[in-house]
Amino acid sequence: MKKRERATSELNLVTTAWIVSMLGVHQSSIEPAWRRGDLEVFAHVAGGNNKQRPIFEHEEAVRWEKERAPRQNA
């Protein structure tokens, strides 16, 4: 990995960790998803729609979206 790519990746991880900490989700729960590249998880966390419901894995995020979508369209 080039220096610039690595620095950007580390900055993104630090920024995401800060956002997650502000929402009250523990960073150690988020890092495995980050390392796998499941960026959708962070879209949910950053969106603020799930402050009472932390998302730990990509599969949980997808399941939650499928449950929520029909109610929003009704």
C-alpha cells in the first residue's frame, strides 16, 4: 500500500472511530466490519438513524434495512 493510501485509510478509521464514539457505539465492535470493508455499516451509524440500535455487522445492517424499508414506504 502506498504511503498516501495508508494515511488516508488510517485517517478514515480515526474519523469513523470518532463518529462512532460520539454515537455511543464501541469502536472494538466496529473495527472488524471496517477491516472487512463493510462500509455500509458506517453509513447507518453516521446517518444517526440507529442511535438506540448499534450495528455491529454488515448482515445486521442489511436485515435492519429490509425491516425498515416497507414501513417507510407505507
